[in-house]
Amino acid sequence: MTICRFPACESETGGRDAVFCADHHFECTRVEAGFLLRISITARRTESPAEREHLRGQLNGYVAQVVRNIQSRQDKGASSVA
């Protein structure tokens, strides 16, 4: 298993193509979670090493964006409670 890619999270992901642990996966929107999963599966299954590396780079960028989106939603939720 792999470790969740959310900063400071050390939980394991749900499988080889999962990007986040279950907690952070459910903080993603349905669109975000599905997109990351599809890119991850495509990167793993592609035969061309160059294309695989390109897709992994793209995945890293998308993961960073989703992390920012989750943090933004968490910040908005925390400020509405206060």
C-alpha cells in the first residue's frame, strides 16, 4: 500500500491506484476523485515509458490542485463555524 498524498497525513490509501486515504478521498468532490483515479489507472496501464512519465507528472499537478481545493473548503468550513 501507499501513503496518502495529502500533506502531513500518514494513513494508507485504499489501493494501488488510490491517491488519498479514505478520509481525504471523501473530502474530494465526486468529479475530483473520479478524475484522479482515472489518471492514476491510465498512468499505470500505459505501455510507453515516456507517456507514463508524462501522465505521472500530470497526476502530481492535479493532486496538488485537489489538495489546495480541499484545504480551501476546510478553511471555509472552519470560518463559518466560528
